[in-house]
Amino acid sequence: MNALVIKSIVREKIMELGLKVKIVESGRKFYEVANSLGWHPSKLSHIIHGAMRPSIEEKAMIAKELGVEVIEVFPKKREEL
């Protein structure tokens, strides 16, 4: 694997872990968060596991629902590495 592929994988894992941690810290189940957002739980699951990339608006919705800043859940592309 080249360095760009590795950085991409690391970035996805950071995002996945950050979102999972914030959901756990909220004291809610992921499906409860999904329901509060008006989403099917599979949509949030796909975002958590990197199968789907959320839009800017979806990132803001998730952060607001969890009571955190967007940057806490979705680090910026270049700066988090």
C-alpha cells in the first residue's frame, strides 16, 4: 500500500471512531440517534462504517443531535493526520 492509501484508511478509521465515541458518550444507541435525525438506522450505520460519506448538512445534523461541534466528529481532511 502506498502512503496515500494508508492515510485514507486512517482518516476513515478516525472518523468512524470519533462518531462511535460521541454516540456512546451521548448515552444513546445509534438507532435512537438515527431516528431522531429522521433517518433509517442503516443510513447512520453506513456513515459510521465509512460505506457512505455524509454531506456537509448531514454532518451538521449529526453534530447538533449529539450536542458537539462538527470538527469533533468529522475531522478536517488534511489537518487530522
